[in-house]
Amino acid sequence: MTEQRAFHVDLNRCTGCGACVVACGNENELPAGRAWRQVHTFNEARHPALPVVHLSLACNHCADPACLRHCPAAAYRKDSATGAVSVDPDRCIGCTYCAWACPYDAPRYNPEKRLMEKCTFCAERLDEGREPACVACCPTGALQLDCMDPKGDPAAPGFTPAGLRPAIRFTPLRRATPPELTAPLDPAAVAALHPGALGWPAAKITLRGEWPLVLFTWTAIVLVALAAASAGDALAVPPLPFLAAGATALVLSALHLGRKARAWRAAANWRTSWLSREIVILPLFLALAGAHLLRPDWPHLGWIAAAAGFAALIAIDRVYQVAMQVGPLNFLSDQALLTGFFLTGVLYRDPWLYVPAGALKLALYAYRKLRRWDGFRLGPAAASALRVAVGFGLPLPGLVLGGPAGPAIAAAAVIAGEFIDRCEFYGELEVITPRRQLRLDLDAALTKAENSSRQDAKAPS
């Protein structure tokens, strides 16, 4: 492989004019308003204590691309000559998971083609010895073509260090203090600009957009717990409704695909993609569990099916942990594996399993809510109160005081509570993007500026 080429952005020269965005759209014949390059601005409200920085970003054609590693359909390729990362439209299934995994928001969904698209590094121009269109049209020379920085992830406001070795470099600001602004400021806007005052950018993943996945993951958790309870003879599970629910879950998992007819390709990248592993393991679990329910005289098959089911829940968790840029030991309050243990303990009526699992889930849920607290709002507060009351308040009394119907009441309460939690989770899912990183960096800079201002005010004159 030849030396990887890289974009080079001089933060001192970029004026945010958007010429690179227009050039990208023209070169790739994209519809108006759709471009693979974007210009993001740090300190848009022009707080006088902070610099105004423009960040021109497209695909960074990383040395270790997250899109390539996590695409379940193995639709991505990295060219050995130019270093360009591209998506094959004949392989793409339009699942959008590459956009979840990429912290730089490079892959974009094309609703007309129902496929993913992205910056191609203008590979044809590179082959001809020319610069990418965005570089060639930058009027200030802020965007250039350079060689890959061997030191690793570069640093700039709004740029996430994700360990992917992106092919981009930045010339940092030369001034330690912001330049004097000649344009008039809005005093009210500046006075209102403090940490947490600005609204968060639009979420990449929403409950409305991904409701089939909510139902799919919720159904998968319930089916795994039922299979585990059946394996230990704690519960008699009728095979036909179980298999019908499993088939429904698989159909739900395909509803969000742009190209549903290509759903079979989702298993192609099982070596590196957790989404692909999920798609491989879950049907295997359903087949094993169905066989056990149809032939209960094969007891060992039930435990094998339960093990496969919990492996599928691990894969489900890793799908979301990858999107959130966290490791496998970063537990989520709605973690599928933990929920599976909790529900299985309730079905077994085993306090040694459901008490610690439920207590950990409740603690993680409370932590998630406190971390996101931005003031009391009736709707979210009511949903959270209902989730705690149903999912954690009812199961224990149901098991202890509910009589013969108690276990069924407790299990139904856990299942209902988990459905509320998964809906909330999708509404709160924090997937990093350049705009979100800019907001995080701006809040940190404003906090530092406010602390410095307070210290200066306290200092003796």
C-alpha cells in the first residue's frame, strides 16, 4: 500500500464560507442541500472569551475504519492505492449501522436509493493526479491534501479522538486568545451563553425512526428468558407461540432496512461486526430453542439453546456499545444481558438471581436519569416513575405475596417495565457526532472561562 493521503485543515484560514461543501455537491452531482462534506462552527454565538473556529469535515478515510469493521453486509472497501474508503451499492442493505458506528457522521442514508453513501475521497481525481474537488475549490487554502500523520488522532474543537487513525490533520490556532471581533455582538445572546444553555443537536438515532428495533430487542430478551426457564423446567412454554414470536422478531429486525430483500447479507461480516454476529446467533438460538420445545425429552438441547440466547443478548448489547463509543464493561441500565438474567430469575423465582440483577438495573437506571437531568419535565418524569413502579415495584410483591398467580404477575411487570425502558433508551441514546462533540467541547470551554473569570474577580487588585 502506498502512503495514505490525508486532508489537512488549517483552522487559522478557514472562514466557514462553504465553498468546499458546494464543490462536493457539484462534483458528485448531489441534490441541493445534500453534501458529503459539512462545515461545523465552534462558538457560533461568538462568546468574546472564546475563538470562533470553523471545521470542514467529510469522511476521514481512516486507517481502521469503523464503518468497514462494523458493516454487517461487508459492503465497505479500503483502496490500497489511494486509501479511500468506499461503500459498494450492490452489497449495502441500507441498515444505517455504519452511520451509528462512525463518530464523524460520514456515511449518509440516501432515501431515494435506500442505500448508504459517503465521501469517496474523489478517488477518480486522485488516480488522475488531481486533488479532491473540495480541496481544489477552497479559496483560502484552508483545506489541503497532505500525508497521513503517523502520530495518531489529531486534535481540534469538535473532533472526537476515537482511535480510528483518521486521515486528517489540523493546523491549530496560532493565537492563545481569541482575536478581536469587529462584527456587532448580540449582548443578550452572549449573556445567555453558558454551559448547558444551548440545546443539543438533533439525535442521530430516534425512537420514532427505530421503533422496529425496540420491539425486536425487547422480544428477543423475553424469548431468551422463556427458553432459559423452559430448560430448567421452571416454566412450560408452548412451542408454536414461541416460534411465531421468534419469527415476528426476525421480521421486525428487517423492517428498518433500506433494502429488505438483501437482509440475508446481514450475516456476511460476522468476523468483525457485532450486528452481523447478532443476526447469526439469534436465528440459531430460535432453532435450538424451538427444537427443545418440540422435543422436551432432549434436556441438554434446552441448555445449549439458553447459552446461545444469552450469547445473542451479548451481541445486542455490543451493537449499542459500539455506537455509543464505550467498551463491553460499560454497563447500560437497559442492558439486554442483565435484563435477561433479571427476567430469568423472576421466572425461576430465584432471589439469588433476580434481586442482584434487579438492584443493579435500578441503580444504573437512576444513574442514567441523574446524569441526564436538565430540570423537571412532567412527561419524562411520569414515564420514569411508571417504569420504576411497574418494572421494579411490582415484581417483588408479586413473587412474595401474590399467591399462585404471583410469578406470572411479576414476570408481566418486568416485561412491561423493560418495554418502557427500551423506549426511553432509544429516546435518550447518545451517539457521538461532530455537532455533539462541538457542543461538549464548547460547554467545557465555557466552564473553564467562567471559572477563570471568577478567580480573576476574587484576586486582590
